[in-house]
Amino acid sequence: MTMTLSSTPLVAMSTTAANACACGCSVFDVGGLGLPQEQEHGGSVFFEFWSGDQTQNYVGSSRAPAALNTDKEINTQWYNVGFSYTFNRDWSVMVRIPTANRTLTTDTGAYAGIVPFNSKDVGDIEIMGLYTGFFKDMSTGIIFGLKLPTGTFTAPGFDRDTQIGSGSTDLLLGAFHRGLLSGDNAWQYFSQVMWRQPFLFQSAADPQGFFDGNPGVVQTYYPGMQIDGAIGVNYNNLYHVLGLDKVTPLVQVIVSHRNADSGTGSDPYNSGFDRVMISPGVELTKVVDEANNRVFKLYGDVEVPVYYRANAANNAGTEGQLVAPYLIRVVASYDFQ
């Protein structure tokens, strides 16, 4: 990881309060068409690109002046690689290894003014299992697993709630269901929910002295619980379009709730939110080798908030949370038998 500011001692004297939660990237774990299908078995390798640029300050459910928040922008790109394997109709497993590039632009006060800090590092690895044995068509399933504290949470210049890693181990529990809206299988619906509950936590020394002006003081940080849900409709009857074997457009509504953080290294006044997003997307499918079930898929969507309520209250002169006007997700996968 690197730090854009060249004079670290100046930042160590800053007394900026923690603020501006990162975007709640677990929202990317719901929605889309990436869950096991009846005809699928074997393995899949995938690459994901997630992007969000948090530039709009929110207090409650309204945009607020940027001057209220010492943080000005949080620009994040995630580059994730992963592997999943469907053993049979009942059981599947998935591993995701993320890498992030995050730049936080914040006001350090009279010492250095508005300064960008950058952190590039591996994020928190996820290991999940799926059980889909309720019905023969694998249309309903449960998801369970862990998020591990493998990501950095001590990058210079970053508050705990803007670090790439949370420093916590999280329990992941979820479920999904899909079904038919028309008898010809053209129109389908899908729904999914994912609950994340942090339960093991790691403290860290504050390298900047953001909280009391004394660098090196060990702070606790307990990230809030988050739950994300999605419901959507897709059209499943576009075959042999533009040289592709299948094109699947969709539209979905994604709803999120996150509790406020707690701990001496947190900002409970300006963390936690409720959010509703509309997300159109499309999946492109190309069969590479039908005999061996080798299929390439490319999925993309744009997630646009239509409602946002940010917990926000004055805390040592700062107020609000930074919100991204849209989020982008692209997933490329290669399935093999």
C-alpha cells in the first residue's frame, strides 16, 4: 500500500474525527444471475470488477453541503478472483479473493489541507457453501460461510470505517429462490438475501491520532451488522443474438440496511444507513465446448440509489456520510465440467 501524502508527521498531528463510511460493498453479493442453475455442474473460475466513487455528502435522506464532512471523496475499485464448484444438485462451494484500490481524499486541517491517501491491498477473503437440495431444479437454496480478516485495516491516512479490511470475522447467512412468471420459461423472477454479522474483532493503533491527537493509541472497532436483499425479473428467451448463444437482460431492486459501527475507533454518529437501488443488467453467454460444458459468461449491471438514509449527526465538527451516485459491477466467468 502507498500513501499519496509525502509528509506523514503532519497527518499525525491532525485531530480529524472519523466519518464517511465506505460504500457497503457486500451489496454486490446479492442480485444478478450468478447462483447455481439446474443444468450446471462442475467448476467455475471468475473475475469481478466492482467500482464506486463516493462524492455526495448525505445527512439523513438528503444531500448536504460538502463542507460539513471533512472527507471529500472515497474512490474504490475492487478486483476479485474466485472459484466455485458444484459437486451435485445439493452442494456447492465458493471462494472469493478480493484486491482493492481505494483513494480517500480528506481534509487534514491547517497542517496539510485536503489530501488524497491511497491504499492498495488484498481484501477480506470470503468462503461460502451453498445447499440447493430442496428441489430438483435447484431453484431454492441457503448460503452460509465466513468473511475472514485478511484485508489491511491499518493503512495510513484511513479511519477504520474506510479501511480496505474491516479487521473482523463475519458470519455470512443467506438464501435465494427463483421461479417462472410465464409458462414458456421466458420470464423468470429471482430473489436473494444475505446477512453479515461481525463477531470477532481486532483492535489497532491509530497512526494519525485522528481521535484525540495522540498517534499510536490503540482503538477498538466493531463494524455494524449489514443485511442486503434483491428481487428481480429476467427475460430468458433471447438466443443466438450477435454471435452469442444467449442474452439475458434483467432488472432488480436491491435493498440494504447497516447498523451503526461502535468502538473507540468508530464514528457511531455518522455510520449505518438504509438504501434502495434500482439495477438494470445483462448477462451474455457463449458456449465454448458444449460436450464438456465449457461456457463463458459476462455479466454487468449498474446500481443507482433511489432512496438513501444515512445516519448522520454532528461529531467533533463533522457530519454526514459520502454516497456514490451509482455503483458498477462486471463479472466474467468460465464454467467447466
